[in-house]
Amino acid sequence: MIIMTKKFFNKLTQVVTKFTFHFVAFSILIFSTQAMSYQQVSKAQIAAFQKMSPSQQKALAKSMGFDISNIGDIGNISKQLSGTGIDSQPIVNTKITPRASQVDQKRSSDKQIESLGQMKELKPFGYDVFANSPQTFSPTMDIAIPAGYIVAPGDKISIQVFGKESDELELEVNREGQIVFPTHGPFAVAGLSFSEMKRLLIAKIKEKVLGVDVVIGMASLRSMRVFVLGAAFKPGPYNLSSLSSIIHAVFAAGGISDIGSLRNIQLKRSGKLIKTLDLYDLLIQGDSSNDVLLQSGDVVFIPPVGKVVSIDGEVRRPAIYELATGDDFASVLAMAGGLLPSAYAKSTFIERYNQNDLRSIVNVDFTNDKQLLSKAQAGDFIRVMKAADMFSQSITLIGALTRPGKYQWQQGQRVTDLLPHVNSHTLDNADLNYSLIIREIDQARNIEVLQFGLAKAITNPESEDNFLLKANDKLLVFSRVSQLYESSLSLDMLAYTQEELFKKEQKLAKDKFKTKQFWQKYDHPNKIAEIEVDKTTKLANQSIVQISGGDIEEKVNVKELTLFSRQRLLMPIIQKLKNQGGSGQPIQLIEIDGSVKFPGVYPLVRNGRVDDLIAAAGGLNESAYLARAEITRNQVHSQFVSKRSISVNLTAALQGEENDNILLQSKDRLNIHKIPAWSENHVIELRGEFVFPGKYTIRRGENLSDLIAKAGGFTPFAHQEGSVFTRVKLKELELQNLIKLSGDLRIEMASKSLSDSDYSQSYSDVQTMLNDLTKLKPVGRLVINLPKVVKDNDYDILLEGGDALYVPTLKNSVNVIGQVQVTSSHIYDKSLTAQDYLAQSGGSKKRADEGRVYIIAANGSIKLMDNSNWFASNAGDNMKPGDTVVVPLDSEYMNNLTLWTSATTIMYNTAIAIAAISGL
């Protein structure tokens, strides 16, 4: 381990050293490119950069603010960087500085910040418009030449003559400002506008040649040199087309730097200020009227940015804006695109530096025209807050409805105005007998709960259930089912052709197989068992006794609840009522338990009675005892609280008699009893060699011998001595013992390894044994003497729900398992002893504990090989068909790990019981 660690750190050191060298080389390369644009980069520097991997090149370039994709082919970098300066050779089209890469990287980082939930940082407005400028600023020749274009040396003019004479010429304006006709001599055109030049040439040519028509155009435009200086992204001289304007020059320089002004771009000619351009007119209003054409030698100067304000919040374009002289808050709002509909403009926060150089808060009402005309100051931070998310004058529908959501509240509106029909407004599984209205009763948003039956309200609009609604009421309609698998049980799900149903089953089988593979990979046997027998299959296999409440239902996981079940929808209401309670304000919660469909805690509704609580719980079960129910109530005295029980006749309460259908109070608990002995109807299963095997419903106090007689007794082939009787409670107890044994083994193994220096037990062996223990399925076998049960009335078994009796076919064999040479079965011979059968299996292994060999009888009882107080004679002489000889592992051989003996015994006994059951 130490050697591997040293190798790892040595390798890491080599990588870091190599990476550092490449980083230095690339830094020199980038610095040379940016800061010393006229200095050539050495071949050694380029070679060092070429040796790096593509990922390292990209990472280092990004860290230095460059995009490797814009640099081009690495092999051509030397050619690109070794050229002469700008002045070495004039070019018509100057290549624009690649600025898009940096902006795109910044946008990518901004997206990452937003994905992490951090606050988005405000950016200066307008600068990103230059990020996607073209790589070259080529003049566009397919546009019309402006009439006011000034002709100058370098322009090429096309002349076409038709008529008596025809000719086509392309003449360039020379340095003297003339164009020279081969036949007509020179004409001075420099300084004229394009329209003036056309009129002059047409007149002169027609004067020289009669009977011709002349067409004048521009063949090509001259290039000119202008200077972009100040806070440009890349200031310097640029060769541009003669049709270029101030904005074109700014784009050619890569835009404006972060400290440059967008609102005060100056055009200077011969040292004089000719024009001032405000780019906000173009960016916000699309107005380019102030943009003028440039002339050769012009200077576009970009001064530093002036006063700025920041605006954030509920505006369409939050950003940092530059102020012009006289800008007020209305101007700032216009620059930000205006307010969003969600803006709370009546109280806008403005952070401002006061005269004491401290930050202060100023509230401005942006709905007030007078306050909007207030002047904005440099450094103002305007935050437009969002309006509240609360709805006013609305009704909210929640639950098992086809169209839940917010609806407009109107005066005099009732429940049936929003839910006029059952079929068109509710889901199939909606509970039409129990719905709630949650209503706020004061400014503290405390609530009260009203209960109604939707079916009654729709059937009889004049009934009390058709409540008059108030603004901001919430209507809750619950589902009749609470678990997801129950909601999928519907006849409509079978309304498909046989081929369609087969495809659906195929898809479900594939999903089930993938899920099973996942849990098998992570060794989760409980989950695998749940997948193999899903809850829908369990429901289909239930007996009528189980469906009618014969078994105790398992607790439902929250994840398995339907979205509109009582447990889910009532959870926030119950929590609200719980928090709402206090001294002198009892918690408006009540509870119902017993023989109802949905027992639990429910809100105490206004004027709630016993029948309302029963309706909230989904109604009574079939097993409910109607003659008597019990209400437990807290009786509050001056200094103590006592419990009081109130008996209620459920039949009378459900009929509306006030003596029994009493008003409920805070924390009342209604207990609905079951009909006596209703839950004692249990199902017992008889399998194997019975005349009438199957499932039987037993009465309370029934014995096993009575049930066997009811099943017609045994067949002639029954092996009564080999019967297996299982019980659910014993199965649960065995599972707890297995878990405890597994934990004890871990503790003993750990203590042995710490306290015993000679302890050399293999960890893998112990782990294998623990895994085997946890994978064992408990059988829950109760050892019985079945022939004695049938014959002796005093030796009988009182049956319980879930019991099962397996009687196998008569077997004529003896098994030998455990630490033997060959685990095998032998034909029973009454003359042979256990030692004889052990010898026929090759004898015991070296690890066998020959002093504790025992026999498991066919009925599950244990017989020891040596004489003991349990048996009068040697057990080895009393071998019977179906018996199993077990040779255990020598625990002393396993270094005195005493719990190994118990573990192996449990596994052997379990294996034998499972083998007996599976053989039926």
C-alpha cells in the first residue's frame, strides 16, 4: 500500500511539473500576442504549446481569456503571428478583433451561476451587441449609393453610352480629382456629391456627342483610413469602406470596452467636434439618424462612461444604464423596457449615496407621474419589487376534479355554480360524500373548516350542503381510494383489444424485469419479493374474509398514497389547525378509530356532529357495531383535565337524532366497535394428502382435529409423521431471531479479532455465513405429533388465522446432511442405525462435530445420538422413514466462535422444513 502511494505521488508530481511548464510556455505565447502585437513569437514557444494535449490547450486558453477555436490551426500560428505591423501594407478590409469568444464564455459562466441558484449579476446595457460582430467588415456593394455621397480620389465610376455611339467605361478618380475620358479629356468630379457628378457627366458627354443616352454608376468605392481611439475594445487605425459610418467604425474596433461610453461617441475632423452619437437611440429606439458617413482621416473618439444607474427586479430589461443630461426615472424605466405586469410600482426602493457618503433608501411611487419626473442620480440602484403572489376575489378548487385551479369569485356564488355536474367536473374516484371548504376568518389568516357532501349539493341545490361561498375559499374534493395500485383498478383499463392489452402486459413485464435486476444487483431480497408478487396480485388473491376486514391492514407508505387521498390533502390543514391552537383556543382536531374505511385525525368542522365525522372517515365498515360507539372527551376544569366517555347509538346518530348525533368538541375521539367475533373468522389451509384439501374458515376456539375431520381425514398415502405445521406468528419470531443472531455474530467476530491475538478467522467466511442467514426465509414451523393429535383429545392444537398444515406423501427414505463426505438420501431399512446411514454417506468430514450428531425426525422433532434425559433408549436405534441425520460443524474447529453452532443448526432445520413443504 505504501509503495502504491509513493508511485501515485511520483506520477502526480511529474504531471504537475509538465503542466506547469506548458502553462508558462502558453502564457508567454498569449502575452506576446496581446501586449506585443508587433513582436514575433518564437518557434520554441509554439512548439511547447503544440506538445500539450487538446484538452490542456483548451483549458489554458480559456483561463487566459481566449477561445482555442478562434486561434485556428496550431501549425499556422507562427505564420499568423509573424506578420508585419499594420502600417506595413494597407488593406481594404481590416479584420475585426474576435470578441465573441469572451462574451460567450461569460454567458456560459452566467448560466452555470444561475443553475446553482445564485443571484444573477446585473450587466451594463448595450456592450454585448458587439460580441457577435463579423470577423471582417467587408463593404456591401449591392446597396444603393446615397445621393449625398461625396466623390473623392480612389472611387471608380462606371459609364455606359448608348445610341449613336456605344461605349462602356470604368474610370477611376485620380489624385487630382479628375476622371479622364480617352476621347473627351478630363472632368473634375472630386468634391461633388454622387447626384451632382451624375448630372455633370451626363451633360458633358451629351454636349460632346449628340444622339446618345448616358448611364452613370459607381463601379467600386475607395477605402479610407480612420482612427478609433479612446475606450474602444481595440483602438487604432482602420481601413474602411468610404460608405462606413461612425457605427461601422465602432464595430470594426471590436466595440466599446467596459469603461467606454455608449452615449457620447464623438466624431472629430481636423481637430473639431463634428458630431456626437448616442448609441442608446439606435439600441433602444432603432434610430440611426445621427449616424453620419466618415471621411478619410476622421477620428472616432470614445470617452469613458459617465454617470450610471442600475435597475433590477420586475422590469423587462434589468441592467446598468448610462445617464444622459436631464434623465429622470421615467427615462430610466423607458431604457429598461418598462415595468412587468407583476411589478409593485407603488413602492420602489432606490439605494442612493447621500451627502455624508452613506447609503440611504428612497421610496419612489412609479405610478405617480410627478415622482417619475424626479432626476436620477449617479450610482442609484433601483429595485422594482414583485407584487404579492396572493390572489384576491378568487375560489380555489383542489383534489379529484377534472379542472382544478383558480376561479373568479362572484357575489352570491354557491358550490353548485362551480361544480354543477358530477360526470363533467369530478374524477371517477372522487368521494362525493365528503368535501371541505377552507375559509379564512380573520386578518391573521386563521381558518375554519366547513364540510359538505358534493352529491347532496348537486342533487338538492336548496340543501345546507350547497354552501354560499366567500372570496378566497378553497374547496377540497377527496378521492375514494388511498393507495396508488387501487386507483389503477378499473374496468375502463380493460377496454382495449386483445393485441393492445398484450402489448401493455409486455411493457409492464419489461419494466418489472429491469427493476428486479436492479434490486438483485444490490442484494435486496425484500424488494425482489415485493416485485414478484405485486399488490394488485395480492388483492386479487385475497379471500372474502380478508377483503371484509378479517386481517389487520398494513400501514401505507406515504409514497404509495394517491395525490388526492385524505392523508395527503388533509396534512397541511391539520398542521395549520395545530399551529392555530393555543391557550384558550382549543385545537380544532378530532379523531376516529375502529371499523371505518379511513380512520385517523380529521379537522373539526363548524357544527360538526357524529355523522359528519363518520362521513369524513369514508363511512362504516361492514363489521361496524351499530348498537354502541364510544366518544372519549377531555373535560377541562379550573386546574386539571379529566377524561369522560360518552356512549352513542350509531343507528340513531346516523338517523339524525340529536341525543346520539351529538356536537363534537376539540380533541374528541370516536371509537367504532366491531361486531363481536367478527374479526375471529380466520382462514386455515390444508395441503397434501387430505380427502378434501383446501382453505377453510374456522370458528373461534376450533381445534386442528376438528378441522381434519371437516376435511374428510387423510388419504391412504398420507405420511402423518412427516407433517409440517406452520404459523404466521412463529414465522415472525424466527425472523427476529435470525436478525438477532446475525447481529450477535458480527459483535462476537469483532470482539474476537480485537481481544484474541491468535484469532485468524477468515472475514469472507464469516460474511458468507451472515449473508446466508439474512437470505433465509423463515418457515414458522410448529413441531407436532399429528397421529397423537388425531387420536388423543387432550393433545390438540387451538388454531389461529394463517395456520397451514402440510401432510406429504409417504416417503421411504432417510437423509444425511451436514459435514459428511457425500450428502445423500438412502432407502429406509429398519435394521440400520444412524451410524450405518452415516457410513453409507462416506462418513464425517474433518470439521464435523461427531459428538453432537443429531436426528431431525420427519415431524421436526430433534433426537440426539447419545443417551440423554430426553430419551429412554438410544435414538440411533429408532430411525423412521423421513428422518434426517445432521452432522454439525465443529465450533471448536472454528476457533471457539460459539454462535456458529446455532447458525448452522437454524440453517439445517430451515432447509429440511422447506424441502418437506416443497415436496408436496
